[in-house]
Amino acid sequence: MPLHPEKEKTNMISEFETKLLGMMMIVIMLGMGASLTWRDFRIAFRKPKGVMVGLLCQYGIMPLLGFLLAQALDLSPGLTVGLILMACMPGGTTSNIFTYFSKAVLALSIMMTSVSSLIALGMVPALLEFYSQLAGLSGDFKIPAGNVAQVLFVLLVPTVIGMVLRKLNPNIGATIELLGGMLGVAVILFLVFTWIPRNHTLLASTPWYVFFAAIGLGIFGMGLGYALARLLKQDPNRSRTIAMETGIQNGPLAVLIVTLTFTGPMQQEVLLIPVLYSLFIVITSSIVTVFFRRMSVREALARDRAKDGTVLAS
């Protein structure tokens, strides 16, 4: 169902904002690269199960979930392509922050974000093409796979540079890593404080099912990610990490791809779900973080009591 985008012709993301968003993404990817060492990859490949389960959730569950939500809610072509694109995105650095505060496995979170971002160059265009065809998207509403691949390839360059800087000077690498993580949150705030106020009329007339799709993608993704991780024998703490990584997608990257692919009213309609997702994922992830943190604390207390009981028994 169309959202009458013709009424919103003056409220696009400006050319300046698009360039600023691109620069922010470069710094974020630079920071992600600075969080990595080649030793991290060696460790991950020696014990790859956690990362492999995470990738299965990231590129298996999420795109399928996005497609099913779009079909179940009978979204318009513009909203459908925005939702499928959002679902196909790799994990974002924001997930690392929420993983840290939820007392989950930060090292696994960073590796999942990094590996999913590195293989996104092949996975995202392929999945986007597959699910776009499955949804019957064609013509103007179809995002060319080459466009997505070009953006992802460009963003891989600062990732590699970040890794090199970390290798040459760990102090500089740590500073860039911190800056990149903080900027991940800043990009979302940027979207909130620039795009949303200018589009309050559009948002006020947005049907409930659009909000349901944008919010549900993250919530259902976390729930399914946790369930699949437990099913595949991951411990509760690693499962919580995988849940966070599954549900928290790289929203700013999706927004950047949309702004570089579409213009005019069409851009506005496609952009709606990625922007709403980026806004609400901060809220829903904060709630889930509190819940996961309490679970982690309870499990730690249970382990301590069990340990004390074993000592007393002996």
C-alpha cells in the first residue's frame, strides 16, 4: 500500500547529509578494522562454531524474516525493498556496545560483526537479488546488485586500513576503535535528529504495520537468533551474543545504499523502514540488554552457589 510519497517531495535526505553519512560510515568501518588483529581471525578459525552459527542467523534467518514480514503485511514495493535490504545487512558496531553492557561475549560479537561485514561483499548482493525476485520486485524498485557491491567494497578499504593501523600502533588503533564505536551511535542519532523532524507529517500518517515491520525485524531477529543458537548447542551467554548480532543490523549502511540508489519520492518510501528500524533498534536493544544482563547475573550467582556447595560437600 503506497504512502503517498508525492506529498513529501521536499523532505529527502540532502546531498550534504548523504556525503556526511558516507564519511561517518568510513570512520565507523575504520574503527571496526582497528578493533581487529590477525590473531583474532586465527582464533576464530580454530574454533569457528560460534561465528558460523552467527553467520547462519545473520544471513539465513534475517533475510528470510524480512521477506516473510513483507509478504505477511502486504507491503508496497518501496517498503518491501527497504525491509528486505535492511534484513540483508551485516551486523553493525552498535551491537558490540549492547553486547558489552549485557555482559555477553564481546570478543564473539566483534568477530561476528567483522566477519559478516567482510563477506557482505558477496552475500548481501546475492541475497538481495534472490529475495527481490522472490518478492516480485522489478524495474525502478529493484536495487542493482552492482550498486550494493560497490558501496561494500569501498567500505572494506577503511576496515583494512584500521587493521593495519592497529598492527603498527596499538594506541592509535584503540583510539580509532573507540571513535568508531561511538560514531555508530552518533549516526543513528544523526538520522533521528535530521530526517525524522522533517518528516513528521509522513510519520504521523504511516500505518501501524510499517512500524510493526521496522520494530519486529529487530525483535523477532533477536528471539530467533537466540533460539537457533541454543538449538545448535551454544551456551546461554554465547547465545545472547548471537541474538544481539542477529537482530542489530547495520542501519546506517542500509540508509546510505538507499540514498545512493534512489532519488525523489521513491527514495522517501524506500528509506522509511531503514530509518524507523535504526531509531527503534536502539530502544528495543536497550530493553533486551537489561533483560540479558539480569539473566547473566542470575547465572553467575547460580554458578557461585553451586561452586560453594561443591566446596562444602568436599
